[in-house]
Amino acid sequence: MTKQVIKPGKFVSLTYTITDSDGNLMEQNDIPVSYIHGGETELIGGMDKAIVGKGVGVTVEVVVPPEDGLGVHDPRLIFTDDLENVPSQFRQIGAEVPMQGPGGETKTFYVTKIEDGKLMVDGNHPLVGKTLKIRVKILEVRDVTPEDMPPAAGSCSIN
């Protein structure tokens, strides 16, 4: 049996860690993430290209600058309000605050500062503006089965 490698149309399963440029662990996913390579799922910072041609057991490391990762910091996503206007469950640094935009979409903001009776929330992802080092371990590469395919729009299934 020929060893399968990652290419468009293959089912891929992997784990990953993300560290910042100082080596601080920012995110770790030990539960396998699975997707169909070349489909709608995109991996951060060109990781898609870095793993093409690789097989099971291979570890790939890529350094991703902010502009290729989660982007640069957007000051338009920072808001300040009087602490008394904010529900008590959000009055702590790091709290996740769901906010609805003008189009009805919901975005998560993070409480970043509480000072002088004011609370600041930031809608930028915590990794925005950072150079990231991503380490991916490839766990599985195989042909796609019907069970791997996402449901078609408008279809339903009974389990």
C-alpha cells in the first residue's frame, strides 16, 4: 500500500500548537482537527501550502507574520463604556462579551481594561498583530469517504 500524502481532495487529521515569537504557548489543540484539503476549510497563514506532500507522522513548523495570520490590530474594534452600564458578569478582565453588529451578526469582544469607572472591550482576536509559530503534527491522510462530506445546502439527515 502506498503511503498517502496531503493533496487536494484528501481527508486530513492533525493536531497543532501556536506560540508567539517569544515561545509563549497561545493555543494548543490535542484533539484532532479534521478537514478535506483544498475544500472550504483554510488553515492559518499558508499552512495549507506548507503541509502539501506531507504524510502521517510528519511535523511541520511555520512562522506566520501578522499580515498572513489573524491580521493587524484594528482600533475601530475597541470600545469604552461606563462600568455601571455593563452587566456584572462582564466586569472582569478577560471576560467574553458577545456584541451584535448592525447587520445582526454576533462578534465576541474581550474585556481588556477596567479603570476609573470605565470598562474597555476589544473585538480584535487576542492573537491579532502577533507573529505566530505554528507546529502541526499530521495524524491521518486518506481518501475521502461519503461520511466525511459536509451536508449539502438544504439537505437534511435523520440520525
